[in-house]
Amino acid sequence: MIKLKDLAPIHRLNEAKYEIYHRSATDASQEAKEYAEMEGYEVNEDDWNSQVAMGGKYGRLRPSDGKTHKFSVRLTKSGKEVREQLHFQIHGMNGRYELNAYIQ
């Protein structure tokens, strides 16, 4: 019988590289943008303005309590567009906003 202590140590995922909870949806979206830049990408400003700043398909950036708004923004690296995109979600939570962001 294999005992848990005999197994190799479990490696935890790295802690999030960005702040998860924010006081405003704008702060959360800026954090997502900074996360992409920290990973070495530049955000396509035209795409950012149409999808995030103007609210995209939602008409506004800020989600209501209990609702989630999802965004996908094109990225560039060294001035060239890449296949990866910044995907992020902002979830409204009683005056606070939860951010989930990743690059894929």
C-alpha cells in the first residue's frame, strides 16, 4: 500500500500574478492590462477601446452584482500581432469586482 508521505511532494501552482479583488471594474480591467504587459505583450489599443473601454457587447464595463462580463483582447509582441489573446472576466460582487485573467 502506498502512503501519502511516500509520494513526491506536490507542486502548487504559482500564486496569481495579479490582484484578484478590486474596488472598481476599471481597476480590475487595468490590472488585466498590466498583467499582459508584465508577460511581455502589448495590448492592441483599438481592440481594447472597442471591447473594454466602451463595454463591448455589454454596453458598459461594470457588471451588476452576481453577473460576469467576459472580454478577449488581441495582443502584439515586438510590434507584431500574435495568436495569443488576453482573456479576462470581471465578476460583480456587492460593490467589489473579482478578476480572472489569462493569456491563451
